[in-house]
Amino acid sequence: MRNYATQMDAARQGIITPEMEAVAKKEYRTPEEIRELVAKGQVAICANKLHTCLEPNGVGSTLRTKINVNLGVSRDCKDYDVEMKKVMAAVDMGAEAIMDLSSHGNTQPFRQKLVRECPAMIGTVPVYDSVIHYQRDLATLTAKDFIDVIRLHAQDGVDFVTLHCGITRKTIDQIKTHKRKMNIVSRGGSLVFAWMSMTGEENPFYQYFDEILDICREYDVTISLGDACRPGCLADASDVCQIEELVRLGELTKRAWARDVQVMVEGPGHMPLDQIEANMKLQQTICMGAPFYVLGPIVTDIAPGYDHITSAIGGAVAASAGAAFLCYVTPAEHLALPNVDDVKQGIIASKIAAHAADIAKKIPHARDLDDAMADARRTFDWEKQWECSLDPETAKAIRADRSPEHEDSCSMCGKFCAVRSMNKALSGEYIDIL
């Protein structure tokens, strides 16, 4: 029987939970160190008490950078079986979180299946599901309807929910006054903006935040404070709408922590490379070290089909400057629902960015595989190289497709291989080139 409400509640009572023990082992930290970070809000362990197959992970800037994968069906792509294949492939490739962004059909069975079978953290955006759940137009929904869907998702066992609490009626005036090229590109943020515009009411996720905290405390659901005003193009980065919303998210973070509810804060978005570090530091100050969860950031607007690369560039800079959680971006970003191959490309690109940042931050043991890879390359130990690879199948396939005449080289250099020549020279052997 749990004698605490949430992971943060336990941490503040001095209790080390099984989830904290598991995270400490993965992060090469002591359970007490993890407990202290959770108590401060600087690490979130997203772990709904009903998600019994969860393999816990901690999200925080002093831990390994984590990867989130967005999935889910839409009106144009309705196959839940395909989405489940993507889920399991994502988990196999090392994604720590899955966000179900389904916006069509009967979403609850898929969400419940995820909680029953998926060991990764499960996240959702309840405002998407509200229209689908009630099968009513947005303007006819009430504040209570939105809150009830949050409760439904919590009861289904999701570990974190993205709620666009920081956008208010004041934001409507700001968007109209401070002209943006792309206005609001957050899907959830645009829905809340539209609802407020049509009903004349305040944002229910902001107005009834205390009631939402009651739900999240009951089920130990982490709130991911959504960035409705994240920039959707370079021209809108770091503008008044984005920064003013961030200030409000800092206020809401304090309110959540006062109720022992864990918080992550979501961030940009599209952003020039030279602005990323400053944005990370600003968030850490305003939100008191709460884990920062970024989409990309995407560092140029002109690479459709390659945005897994543009986001990996931004993600590496962001994570090295303090971001804790990278939401993957696939080659299909801005174009289509990603297929299985897109998902793989997005995950690998994000994992490269996260790993590069972890090395830069000197996360314990982050460089172990890199050092092992160097040893394996020096000795031409190909099997060890596959073991050290983020994507061994692709590496094997490339070598097999263009295999060299001699195993102690590759088809790029052959006997001109520098490693081969140095090995022979240092061992006093004759170096044959022709």
C-alpha cells in the first residue's frame, strides 16, 4: 500500500520509491540523489500508479537526455495495428516515451492497450481527444467536458498529459497585436485559442488548474505544460507571445509543486541556432529547473523531408544547454503522418543529438560506448563495432553491400587504410600498399 500520493510527495517525505531505485540504477546515481532531485522538481519520474508494466525513467537536465516519440491515428491514416508496430519499434530503438496524439476514431482502446503493453512512459494531449470523445464540435464543449477527459486519461493510466494552461484571453490580444508569420502552430494551443475565441470564456486548463492538480495528484500524473505559443518559424522565435507564456508556465509550475504534482515544461519549436542556449537558460531560471521538453528545436525552415536533421542539430545544442527531453522529429514533419521508416529515422537522429549532448554535459558513463567503438575500430573488430552502434543493422547492411577485398579495411581506403598502416608500422610489420 502506497503511503504517498505522488513521486514528488514521496521524495519530500524522504521516501525512496521503487521507481527512484530503478532510475538511480540506470543513471549511475544513488537513490538518495534521485530522491533529492525529484523533491526539488528538477527530475520528473512520469509514472501513473496504474501503469504497472512501466520501466521507469527520470527526466531532468542532470540525467541522460530522454527521447519522446509522437504517434497516433488521424482521419487520413486510421490503422491502429500499424501504429502499434511503430510503438514497439520505437521502444526497441530506445525511445523512453510514447505520446498518443490520435485524433480519429475510438481512441480509448488504443490508449488502454498502450498502458497495458508498453513499458515506455505514455503521454497524451487531452484537448485533442475531447472533440473525438464527445463527437461534438469544439464550440459546444464546456470546461467540465475538458476536465472530465483529463480524468479519463488519468484513469486509463497515462503517465503525463500535455495541457496548454499558459495561453489565456490575454494571448488573444497579443496574437492580434504582435503580428506573427505563423500565428499559433501548436495543434492543442490552436484548439484552446479557437475555443476561447468562439465562447468568450477563459482557458479552462488555466481557470480550473487547481481541479486538474487534484486529478493528477490522485493518479500521479505528470503535467507537461504545453507551449501553445511556441514559434512555428524562425521569424517568430523568442517573441513576446512565447516569452510571456513561459513566464505564466513558471507560475503554474510553482502551483503544481505546492500540491506535489510533477511538472515538465515544453519549449520551442523553430528557432535560430544562436538563440537556443539563451532560451534554455531563461526557462531554467523562470521555471526553477523544471525539466524542459523541446520539439527540435528546428533550426531552419527550408528543409522539408530532412527535418529530422534540422531538429537533431537544434536538439543537440538545446540538450547540451539544459533541455532534458527531446521530442523526435521525422522526415515527414510538416508533410505527412510518419511511416515506420520515418519513425526510425526520427528516433536515430534524436538519439544522436541526445547522446552528443550527454557527452558534452559529462553525464556519467555517457562516453563509454564511444571509447569502446574506438578500440573496436583500431583492432578491426567488426562484431564489437556493431554492438557499439546506435543502428547496427544499417551499419552491417552498408558494409555488406560494399564489402572490401580484405577484412582489415573498408572499401573506401582498402590497403591505404590509415588504421591498418599504423597498426603494422607500430608492430614493426612490412606495410604493403599495392
